[in-house]
Amino acid sequence: MNFLFESKFMKKHKLKQVVDVVFGVHDDRAVELGQLIKELGSRLTQARSELAAARAFVEEQDLPVGDALTAQTYENELLELNDQLQALDGAAQAGTAFAGRLRREHQKAAQHARRAAGVVRDCETQLARMMPLRAQYADDLVVARLREELGRLGDASQDRDRIIDRISSRYSELLRQWRYPKLSQPMIDTNLVPYVRGDSYREASSGARTLLTLAWQLAVFEVAVETSAAHPGFLMIDNPQKNLAHGATRDAAIADASAINDFYHHLATWLAEQGAGAQVIIVDNSPPSLAEGSVVVRYSRNEDRPPAA
């Protein structure tokens, strides 16, 4: 019995992933968001450290901050000082009477110009350091949005546990309705493996395995439909009476204790109530009379008797 692809690890893993995706409890997105938040948080911490260092430098230099911290202001002042220097040079060349005073004024203007040029260089350096930080500061908003999305996702592991519990409860309920013999400890574990009497379904008899896998399929399908999960809304079951009432492999103990009518009765009731709008397609060699009104087509294996409703 390889109902859950136990002999093929990747198929088994993919089946588990599909079920998680159907119920929206896969945690890949949460892990991705967590990693992205961690990365952006590190970048944000680095950006804040660089900003603090830049501000400390500006304060030590007694430079204006905020919008006033622009190189253009100092460049304009430097241009004005250069103009003054040129004017003084011209005046010095025009006469010698004021040469001493002009030279002193020239020296003062030159010193002022050098200081202004240094301030411009410092401002340009700080602006060059601060401009890349602007893009990094936007990460703060990104982190907030990601944390909000992560909060909406919730704890995927807890959500998955709740879904598995609900599927397991439905699985147990179905087996009770179908009067599974000596029923005890029915459950579905976190790996989606069905159990009964403390053993995996693989340890059960052939007829028992048929009932257990039917209960598993219906439990997953019904919970998916009732919770509006990402499921197409239909289920196809082939030969639900296999090993129960037909053929040489008939399991007498299970067949005698279990009525196939219970299976069909449950489906009819569920589809009319919680499962309204869902569809179940069953291929059965001998459906019970209560399903007669739901038979869509019959096949005879006789070319003289084509399929008919």
C-alpha cells in the first residue's frame, strides 16, 4: 500500500506541500519575509550608525544642518570672496599709497576664502555620505510593511496544527459513522498519515485500508470545502467498495461490519448541507439503491450495450 507515496520521498514531500498550500498554512512566505526583515534591519542599523556619525561630525564642525546644509551656499560665498580678491588686486596695481593696507586686507580675504573652501569641501564630503543613506532610510518603511504582512500571515506552524486537528477529527468522525470495527485511537498525524488502533493504516487489512483511505480523502476534501480553502471543489473516488464487497480479495470482517450505505448516506447528507456546491464523482460497480438517483451513466463492457444513463 503506497497511498501517501511512502516509497517515493519527493512525491510524499510534494503531497504534504500541496495540502499545506491548499489550506494556506505553508510557511515558505513567512520564512522569506523573516529573512528579508532581518536583512533590512541590519541595513537600517548600519544606516542609522552612519547618520549618527555624520551628524556628530557636523556638530563638531559647527556647521548648519537640515536644509541649510548645502554646498551651493558656500560656493556662492567663495565666488564673492574671489571677486573681492580680484578687485583688491586691481586696486593694488592702480596705486602704491594703499598697498600696505590692501595687502593686509588681501591676506585676510585670502584666509577667509581658504576657510570657506574648506567648509565647502567638508559639506560636499558629508553630502556625498548622506545622499546614499536616503535610499536606505526607506528600508524602515519596508520593514514596517513586511512586519505587518508577517503578522497577517500569523504563525504558520500553529495554523497548520489547527488544520491537521480538524482533519483528524473529521477522519475519526467518518470512521465512527461507518461503524469501523473495534475503533480506537483514530487520528491523522502531522505528516498526514492516518492511524487507527495506534497503528499506521499500512498495518491494517486490505478492506480496512480501503475505509481508512476513503476517510482520509473525504476528511481533507470536506475540511477544504468548509473552510473555503484553495481547492477546486470536486473529488473523484474510484471503486469505493474495493476489498469490501467484491472480488476474491473481499475482506469479510470489514465488509460484514461496515455498511457501504453509511458511506453514501454521509456523502448525500454532507453535499446537501456543509458541502453544498461541491461535487463528488464516484466510479462504483454496484452502487446501493439510495444512490440510484445520482447515477449519471452506466457502463456494461458490452459493445452491444453502449453507456447509458
